[in-house]
Amino acid sequence: EVQLVESGGGLVQPGGSLRLSCAASGFTLSDHYMDWVRQAPGKGLEWVGRTRNKASSFRTEYAASVKGRFTISRDDSKNSLYLQINSLQTDDTAVYYCSRGLSDWGQGTLVTVSS
Amino acid sequence: DIQMTQSPSSLSASVGDRVTITCRASQGIRNDLGWYQQKPGKAPKRLIYGAFTLQSGVPSRFSGSGSGTEFTLTISSLQPEDFATYSCLQYNSYPLTFGGGTKVEIK
């Protein structure tokens, strides 16, 4: 059974940093494209970025709104995906989901940016 | 970037009604479109991919159609558990983009 469990969310001050983790089980992480998607309170879904699989050299893509501030990485030995978020802004406040190929999703982790 | 315009943004319907939701892409995306259902406080659930392929385990009352720039999600007979928000997603080109969502409420 595919399982994705996010962690690392919390309350952060503007300008701060955070690293979100996504623990994957039930499949081999390196075989799959993995995405991060976020949802601000009361708003729609926003794709954040993607890391491709090993066959595609783990190349990454990002939304323009986060490029240069967010970095997706993975540790296939730990079957884990990460999202490093720097220079946090108030409009980064959202639930962050990790997803296997936008088919399977974790339960999300809430990031709140506030002073 | 490809813009996904979803309509309506909300609708009220009764159990048993036929419901249709539309997504329009700002440029052609072939069949590279998925539909998602989301209930409050829960993660999205993929219903359809490739514009019309039903995800395993999804009831057959859900169907998708369209190609290019116009896409439709149809619920043939709305059930109580179908009251939720539905969103489309294009994955033809980066950045991937979602429609704004359609909230389906009880009439």
C-alpha cells in the first residue's frame, strides 16, 4: 500500500526557513516523479514543484512563485522527499502536500508564516 | 503558462442530479488533464486522468471527456458522498496548473 506522510510544518516568522519531509512507503521512491502541491486557507490547489525519477535524472521543475526560494530534494536510501523553503512570506501560508505523480497524496502539513 | 478556467465556481444540486463541470485551457493540452475531488480537511483524490480514464476504484457515475482546450467532468447521478470541491489539473507543460475549483453543495 502506498503511503505518504508529511512532517515539518509549523509556525515561522517572515523571512524564516523550514524543511518539510515526506516519508514514502509501499513503493520505490527513485522510480517515481514526486510533486509538492500547496493550498492556502480557503483557496484552491497550487502546484509547487516536481522532481522527476531516476530514469529522468531527478531533474526538478518549480512554479514561478517559488523558484529560487524552494528546493526539492530526495533521499532514496531513506525513501524520503524534502521541500526546503527559504525566505518565507505570509502568502506561503498553506497546507503542503507531497504526491506520487499527482495520483497518491499525503495528508498534508500546515505551514503558517506570521510574526 | 497555461491558464485553466473552471466553471462554475460553485453549484447547488440534489441527490440524483446530473452534474457537469467544465475546464477550459488557454492553449491546447491534448488529453493531459486530470480531475480531483477534495473534501474539507482532506487531501485531493484523483478521479480521472488522461481526460477520460477513470482512476481505479472510482465509481462509474464519474466520467470525463474533452480534448485540446475544452474538458468536462460529469457526475451522472449525484450521491451524498459526492458533495465536495472538484478541480482540474493540466500536466501538459510546466508549470502544472490547476483550475480554480468547483464547490458542489447540497440543494
